[in-house]
Amino acid sequence: MLSTESLKRIDHEITKYPEDRKQSAVMSALAIAQEEKGWLSNETIDFIATYLSMPAIAVYEVATFYNMYNLEPVGKYKITVCTNLPCALSGSNESAAYLKKKLGIEFNQTTTDGKITLKEGECFGACGDAPVFLVNNKRMCSFMSNEMIDKLLEELK
């Protein structure tokens, strides 16, 4: 189900916890699986549950709680816009509207070329940098004015 390399990485994560607590590596295991597959299908989530000797429902609870996990295919780039109240008060709704117009899509949609998926997210812990975007769950983009959005989109082309 997963490559040998991904399984080795998961095994390494498991070693960070006591022997009888390998389930604690579930978030890392899901992230590694998603990195390989691009998203987490039910089949992949079930595989992780079996691999970590966990009830499948427990893995689904983690995968559905955090918005960093993709439960359906996404574009090469996933842009998540924080729309929590502090960001909204600092212009994130306007930034999101501009981004939607530029991309021709709404939240939870992917551009026709399959390149960019747009998501709405909750607090990223960077309220002072609002509006804030997160690209592929790893890159924080702060103070996202229309000009900064244009630069980001040009870079992602």
C-alpha cells in the first residue's frame, strides 16, 4: 500500500514513542502517507490503522479533525486561507475574494488545470500577520495583499 521508503519513515516515527504507544505516531504516519499519495483515501487510512494496530475509526477521527489532511484529491498546490475572526478583521475575506476571482474557483474547488486547490482554514497562530495563507500545509504566507497574492500565483505557475 505504501512504498518501502514511506514505511521506513513511519517506523522511524514509531521509535519516538514507548513500544506500547506506537499509535502516537498516527499524525506523522498520515502526513507521510499523504506526502506519497497526495491525499488520504479510505484505503490508505485503513492501511495506517492496521499498520499502527489501531481501530480504523480512531485514525479517521484524526484525519477528519485536522484540515492539513486531504480526504480527496487536491491540486499540486493547496492554498488554505485563514478566515478566523482576527484574520477576517484584518482583510482575509477580501483577500479570499480576490484569490477566488483570480483563480476562477470557490473554496473546496480546484482549478481546471488541476494545479491549485483553495481551502478555508481556521487559526494558523499568526494573527498579527493577517491575512495569512498556508501553501501545502508547510509554507506560511503573511500580509497577503492583492499584490502579494499576484506574486504568489506567479511563483506557483
